[in-house]
Amino acid sequence: MNDSSRRTFLRGAGLLGAGAAVSALPALGAPAASAAFGRGPDTEDGRFTLAVLPDTQYLFDADRGDPAPLDATLRYVTGGDENIVFLAHLGDLTENGQPGEFDQISRSFQHLDRRRFPYSTLAGNHDIKSSTDDQRGRTPYLDAFGPQRQRGSRTFRGASPDGYNSHHVFRAGGREWLLLALDWRPSAGGLEWARSVLARNPRLPAILTIHELVWADEAGQAQFSEFGQKVWDELVAGNDQIFLTLNGHYWPPGRMVKRNDAGHDVHLHITNYQDRYYGGSAMIRLYRFDLARNVIDVRTVSPWLADQAPRLNELQRQEIERTGPADYFSLEIDFESRFAGFAPVPVPPARPAERQLIRGTVAYWRFEGSDGAPVNGVRDLSGRGNDLVRVTLPGSAPESLRFSGEFSTRQPSRSSLRFDGGKKPARGGYLRTADSAPMNAETFARGYTVEAFVKLPEDFKDGKHSWAAIFGRQGSGGKAGKTGDDPGEPSATLSLSDGAAFQWAVFPVNQNGISTCWGHELALREWIHVAAVNDGRRTTLYVDGCPVLRNPKTVAAGIANPGGSWLIGAYAYDSIVEQAFHGWLGDVRVVGRALDPREFMLG
């Protein structure tokens, strides 16, 4: 990891000041504003953090410990800067499992109790008699951190009858998540209890926390312990809901990915720093979920050391943040796909066509037909008579333009068109407005909006589809009386470069040359919404509702009329169609005024 990326994270986490190499965390004497006013984390934000706290045993070792590092960490957790929604301790809270040690760490955790901040704990082998399982009976751990402690918790959902296994349901990213906290050695009954919890919550993605599961070599490659293999075989492998496991006990830290019985990835991580300076300095592992990016960014920091940064020596400064590949990494998880087997995202129903006929609608086309059926024509649902007829380029088959069952969940309809076109030679099928369509006479001098949903296939960039157009006008700028730039270019075209970037190029009514908006390179195999908006003076290209950078500032009014039809899925140079589109096209709408992005078909 380079220095700049590290500094970016530290500053974002509150661990670096803007003007200093390292500076203190937010004031530790009081919680941040969100906590001070009784507001908890933002549970609807798609970016949130799960904090994971491994073995703290050396900090609570008879009369040789020090609660200060843990106190600093817990204050940081409730500070509000990370949108931390939950804290999970991985066991070995204490070194000897003695009442006095639990009294000390219990006082530290009162910081969370007073704020009703959700957290879980579990017993490690140092917290109880290690030769026992969860049927061991009463212990100082159970007295201090048993189910009775969670009475005021918003997330606690219950414990096994013995009290050593518990589960929580917390809300984050607009959905609920299940967290299992299992004992050092759950018995057969404990594992059955865990399976029953999963069965009672069949639609919740689950995170398993347990003290022992995997261990890692010096390279950070994890593998199951003997008991961990048993937990995998009897609990994790057959329960697709569990997508992430977290354990302590061993060191060094490490990770691995293993396929479960459903064929899906499970990420298994060990995190433990008790062997590091000051018993690990109460380091926390921050799992920073970003549901929009389908990423979990993982970071490991010690808020206690960061708060002392200006006064630290070289050894201490090295421990502020762990930056090796086992402690600082990102997981790419397509959450919707990964959870589809037990929590499929419901597809919203189609939105009625009438709702899309907003003021100024000139044409609205949605492509509804049997999946795979050839397309002959498409009716204009605006009622203005701008119906589309099919054109098949010579040598092309009927299936080169067909209806498709694929669609963007953001578009109003639930189907699309699949174009299979190309060039050199020109091939494929496309649509054009009928000769009698009123839209053929439009110049849109007072403004316009053209919007569509587009998806590009994997092979779009193979050199056979550059400058394929999804919408445009048949007839060149020259035929509209324009002599600037290349008069053979279409009077209007929304095309895609060989790098899959949108280009909206028009000959405006008031200019002799072309006015061009440029987008950025697009992702393939993903549905994208595009809109070209003109208010009679300026044209702005939007991708997924966001304006792009390269929008011209020159005055460009309307679109010159060469007297031809409008085309869907074809590029015509000097009135000759050079190629048909290659990809999917969802709903298309043309409005005779500039729309605000909030009016787009994105819904």
C-alpha cells in the first residue's frame, strides 16, 4: 500500500490531521455530536462499519493490565466518525478469567452500556476453563457478560439456554444483519442452537464470530484448526447465510476464502494482536461496508496510540495502524448476488406507462414482447403518433433485433431490445420513426431531453462496434444546411466510442458546426441510464443521473432538421446507415423541454 492511500484512510478515520503527520483522535473526554445528542449510527446509509475487537487478555491480567487502551478504543467506536453500527469482541477478554479481571473490563464496557451502543462478546479459552464446552455452568465470565447484561440492547435477540452463545440482529445499510457470537467450544447442542437461529432468520445475511476457527501461517494464509473444521462441517458449510467468519485466539492474522455447499464464497478471517506491543494496544479491525461499491474495506488501527501520536517513539508509532496484506485489504462481494439464494432482492413491478407521460413528452417507447421474439415495430405510447418501424440491414437475420427479458430494475418497463449489429459490413436491425411521424419535423429550439437505458455486452470493445449509436437522426448536418466541421455527420447522434464512452453530438439550429458532449468510459454488462438535456442554450449529458465533465458551455439551441426520420439503434453517416447497435436498449423517452434529473425515468 502506498503512503498516499494510507494517509487518505487515516484522515478519513479521524487518525490524521490535515496539517500534521499524525494527530489525535477526536476529543476523548466526550462523545461526538451524534452520540452526545442521543443519535446512533445512520442505519440506512449504504456505507457503514462493523468494528471487531480481538483478544484483550493482556490488558486485564491480574495486577499487570491497563484498561486505558480499551477505554480509548470504545470511546472511538461511539464517536460517530466511522458510522460504526456494531462492535463484536472475539473472546479472551481477560487473561485468567478471574472475577477481579472481569470487574475491570466490565467497567470499560459500561461506556457502551450507558450509550446503549450495540455489542457482543463471547468467552475465549482464557475466560473460562479451557477444557470445558458451553455446558460448563456458572463462571465469572457469565456473571459479568452473560445474557442479563444485554437487557438494554437494541440488537440482542437471545442466547442459548446455557448463556454462552448469543445472537444479535443489527440494522445497517437499510437492511438487517444477523451476528452469531459462539463460545470457545460450543457443544453439539450449541451448534444445533446456532442452526436453529439461522433457521428462524432465513433471510438475514449472517456473520459468525467465534474464538477459534482458523489459524494462519506467517504469510497470512489461513487454514482450519481441528475444532474449526468441525464448526465448518457442522454449521458453516451448510448454511449459505454465513458469508463472513471472524475469530481470534491464534496469531498472526490471516484469511482465506472457501466455497460452501451452495458453491458460494465464505470469507474466513483471523485477527489477533496480543503478541504486538502493549498487548495489541486494543487494536480494532474496521470492516467498512460499501453496498454501492460491493466492497468491504478492512483496516486495523489502535485509537489509543493514534491519540498519543505526537508523543510516541518509533516503536509505538509503528503500531498505530497495521498495513500488511492480512490487516489492510478490500473484499469485493456482489452483495445482491451473494445473498440471492436466501434473501433475493424483490424486483419492483413495472411502472405504468401513463406515469411516464410527463408534460412535454414527444415520444415514449418501451419494448415489451416475448423474450427472443423478432421485432417488427414499436408503438409510441405518448399517443402522438411517433411509432417505430423495423429496418433490417442486408444479409442480417430477423433475430439480429429481438425482444429480450433483460431489463434494468430502475427503468419503468420490464423488458428491452437486444441488438446484434456491427460494421464492415453494416449488419443488424434497427428502428426508425415512420415517414408520417410528427417528430420528424421537430427542431426542439426551446429545449429537449432524450433519455434511455443501455447495457453493453462483454465484446463491445472488440473493434467492431465503435461509434454505434443508440439514438439519432437520419440525415446529415450538410442536408440541414450546415457546412462546419464534417457536414456528413448526422445532425444528431448519441453514440458510443470504441472505449464505450457516450458522445452526444448535434448540429444545433444556431450553429454551423457540431456541439459535442463527452461522457466517461462505461462498465460493460451493467445497465446504465443516459440523458442528454438542452434548455435552449446549454446541453448537459447525464450518466445515471450525474452530469459529466465535458459538457460544452457554448450556446447550442435545438437540433438542425435534415428532413429524415429518427433512428433507434443505428448510426447513419451522410444518410447511409453504417452499422446497427450492439447491446441492450431499455425504455427511451423524448421530451420537448429540459428535465431536472429528478424527473428522469430513473424513478
